[in-house]
Amino acid sequence: MIDSYYPFRLATKKHKEFSVHHCNRSTYTFKDCDGHRFVCELDCFTIPDTPITLNLYVCKFFYHGHRLSDNKYRLLTNFNKPIRVLSTCIHIMYHVFKNLDPFASFYFQASNSIGEQRENNKRLSVYRKICSRVFHPVSFEHRVNSDKSSYLLINTTTSEISAFSNRVVSYVEAMENDLLGP
């Protein structure tokens, strides 16, 4: 089931600003087998002060029908296809790593459902299972912050990149609130 995902396409690319941080947002879309449309946003931030270009991609996704809601990342659809939808988003990240940016690292937060506590929520446990199968631990260091229900995949494919893994972690910690912004 985890290897099963929906076909996706790049819909738009645009520049965004989060307080003092700048990023490029790539918006991917896909439809489930019943025609429900989903949106996966990848915000690309460049890690400063590194001799090579290291990018951190922040992944957010939602059902297109919830796009106008302030809670669009938290709302459930009841379409009963969460694994395949999530698997598609993870495969979009993998596509970026394999085809566009071999130095990419990734970050996302498991949004809590309305009425659910933020810490170590249900979505985080699902994310862990899928990411561990798609992103091999030899190529990516998996860091989980249960208190914030966040997941960081640090690219370690070469020694040149892994030398800067602490810089990636520091960058995430310094701007975590901005990373999860609008």
C-alpha cells in the first residue's frame, strides 16, 4: 500500500516570504481515484552559510476543498484514503530528491486534528512508518520531535552534505514557527 500513490503534477512555482525567510514554493496537485483533488506544497529554503547549496523542503498538504479554511492542514476528509494520499506526498518529496535536488532535506509537521493534542499525534506515527520505507536511513537521517509532532529528514548521501547536518537542524530550530506559517 505504501508503494501505491496517485499520479501527481507540478501546478505552480512562486516566491514566498515568511517573516525574514524567503523560499520558493512548488505546488503539486493530484487526484484520488474518485476525483477528489489534493494539494501538496513544497517550500524550498536554502540553508545559509554552507559552501554547497543545501535546500530544506517543507512539505504541507491538504484537500483542495478545504483550501479556504484556516484549518486546512488539520481537517480530515473521511474519504478513507489517508495512507495513499500521504504516500503520494512522500513520493513527491522523493521525486524532488531523485530528479531535481540530490542535496535536498525535508521537514514536515504532523498537524493535529481538531480536538487532538499536538504532541506525538496520530498522524506522526503514520508519517514515521511511511518515511522509514521510502527514505532509506543510509541516505537520510530521520529526526522526530514528538513534542512538536515534526519530522526532519536530513540528507546524508555524501560526506560533503552530512558535514552540514547540524546546520540543517539549527536552521529548523531557529525558524520552526516560520516554517509552519501560511
